[in-house]
Amino acid sequence: MDIVLLILGFLLMLVGILGSFLPVLPGPPLSWVGLLLLYLTKAVPDNWWVLGITLVITLTITVLDYVIPAMGTKRFGGTKAGMWGTIIGLLVAIFVPVFGPFGIIIWPFIGALVGELLNKANQKTALKAAFGSFLGFLTGTFMKLVLTIVYAIFYVYIAIKYAGELFTFS
């Protein structure tokens, strides 16, 4: 059973890294579940502190991933209409895969731009706010990627540390 948990956990680590880029996959939560599966093996001792701290970090990064694009819009002179446009654009990106994987970049930008233009902003202000949204998206993606890679490295480290116990067949 330990081998099954180890393999599933590792696959979740890989899918979690992919989820840093793909909007339909929640990268950090999937990576965290991979860590959880590793700690559920009989070979790896329970460490609820590690799991608790990594869960809090995962939830924080997941929430920030939705908040940062809106904050970027605001920082670059956007209004509430632009922030709402960014959020709506993110939701559209998840449910309308028109632009494929690039939709997660394009839709928040379009949403912020449309929100600002509907709010009577001039084109220059609207473009600046939309750029802030794009920067926010890149920041969120970078944070998720770093977190999932750190979790994967930690996973491999723990798996190697307890390899003797994980791969004993009794």
C-alpha cells in the first residue's frame, strides 16, 4: 500500500506543477495532497506540524492567486470596475477555453480593459490597468510554481530519507 501512496503522491506533485500554469488544475492544493499521501504511508512518521504549516501556506497562495491580479489592476490606476473585470476575466478563462492555455493570461487582461472602458476611463488608463492585471497574473503564477517545486523537492527528499522503509516488502 505504501508504494501505491508513494506513486500517487508523486503523480500529484507533477500534476500540481502543471496546475501552476493551467487554470483548471489547482496546483498548490494538488501538491499538498501529494505530501499528505506521503505522510500517510507507514514508513514516513506522522508530522502534523509540517502538514499543517504547508496547508496554511497552500491555502494562502491559492487565495492570493485570485486576489493579486485584482490588486495589480488597482495598483496601476484601475478602479473597482477594472478589478471586477479582472475577476470576471479569470472566471471566463476557467469556463471558456477559447484561447486555450493562454486564456488565463488574455481573459483577465480583457476583463480589466473592458471594465475600465465601461467605467469611462480613457484608453491609456484602461490599458495601464489591464497591464497591472497581467502583472498580477504573472506574479500569482510564479508564486504557485515556486511553491509546487519546493513541495516536490521536499517530497523527493522525504521519500529518499525513508526509502529503506518504503521499499521493504513484508
